[in-house]
Amino acid sequence: MSKKVYEIVTNQIIKKLEEGTVPWKKPWNGGVAVNWVTQKPYRGINTMLLSGGEYATFKQIQQAGGKVKKGEKSHLVVFWKMIEVDDEENEQETKTIPLLRYYRVFEVGEQVEGLERKRIEEKFQHDPIEEAEAVKENYINSPTYTHLPGEAWYKPFDDHINVPPKEDFPNIHEYYSTLFHEMIHSTGHSDRLNRKGVVQHNRFGSENYSKEELVAELGASMLCGVTGINNETIDNSASYIQSWLRALKNDKTLIVQASQQAQKACDHILGTE
């Protein structure tokens, strides 16, 4: 039965990619990075550089009466500044070119004393989905879990998963999709399936990193399909996958390769290898 579901999900993803997809979104409260002073969301590559939260510069924090906690490291924010330079081809004229600049920020809620986040996030009440909970509970030799707000990740060194709590998700199905994504990553640990994208040190955006993200999101979609919640998450999954395919030069043949690894990861979690 699972094999058929895996195939259906893979075909759905490919169809969505061929049709064009809506922009991917982080489906939990606090998943957006904003400027603490203006409350405006960061844009472009900064959405990848920053986890969800409210950020301010050292100067802004000082002016507001706050203090950066000892030992905290700043985060990078980049922007384009337009400057005028002499036009080498025409000495009488100048031209405007973009110059990439950056500045440093700290997350107010976690890294700063004396200040508080300004946003009050809405909380949502959900009943657990039994089939999805069973997938997590029956994962033999699983990693450890926490439910801290703001971001989702898997850390291979600690063999540990964090996913924001259920009440931070407007849609409970997106909570399980996010949880399954990190669980699929965890199957790549050296004590499990030993995947390159997990056991090797792969910088953000590298080929191995990008391929591992394809595996994780395809696997999450497959587990959603197995537990009957696939249709609620498929658009967001397709959009996420498209963002990594762009990093891999839009090679859609990678979907088939990644789906094979995703199937192995799902089978490992479900105990059906």
C-alpha cells in the first residue's frame, strides 16, 4: 500500500512543478523574520539567512534600553545599495550600479535582555491526528524531540529534532508535515541510513544540502499521504521543492532520484524496510 502512495505523491509533486507553484511559506507562527523597530518582514535571501523572530541592530537595541546577552553572536542581513560610478566607456557620464552591503542584527526575544518581542502571536487549539502521532511513536531508535517556538530543524550531532508546538500552526496538517520533514532528515544519521546530505558537512545551498532538502520534503509528503493528510500540504511542499530545484538548475529528473531515497527513509520510520 505504501509503495502506491509514494508513487501517487511523487506524481502529484511533479504535476505541481509543471503547473507552476505558489511561493513557499513557513506554516507556523513566528516563522517570519521581521525588523523589531519597523515590524516589516525581511525579504529576498534574508528569509533564508534568518530564522523566525524579531531582529534589531546593536545600536537600535542600545537606544531602546536593551542589552545583548554575553556571548551571543550576531546574524547577517544583506541589502543592495545603488551607487554612482564613472562610466569607463563615456568619460562625461556616470552610471548607477548595485553594491551588495550587509549589517549585523540580534534576535530580540532570545539574544537580548531588557527588551521584548512586540508581536503577540495567535495560538490555535488542535486535536492530535492519531495516525500521524502513531508514525512518530513507532519510529524505532528515534532522535530526541523538543517543541521550541520559531524554527524547525534537525541537528545530526545531537540527533535531535525541534519543531514549533502544535498551537503555533493555524493548520494542524502543516504541523505534521513539518515534523515529518525533520524526521526524514534524521533517517540520514550515520546510525540509520547514512545519507551524504546528513553525515557530511554540507554548507547551506550546496548540492548535497539541496538534494537532502528534496529527500526530506518528498519523504514528508509521502508520510502525509500514508496518514491521509497529503492534500492539505501538497501545494506548500511543491513550492518548497521548487525552491531547491532552482538551486540544482531546475533538473526535474532529480525528483525521481530523491524520491527513491525518500521512500527508503519512510520505510525506515514506518518499520517496513
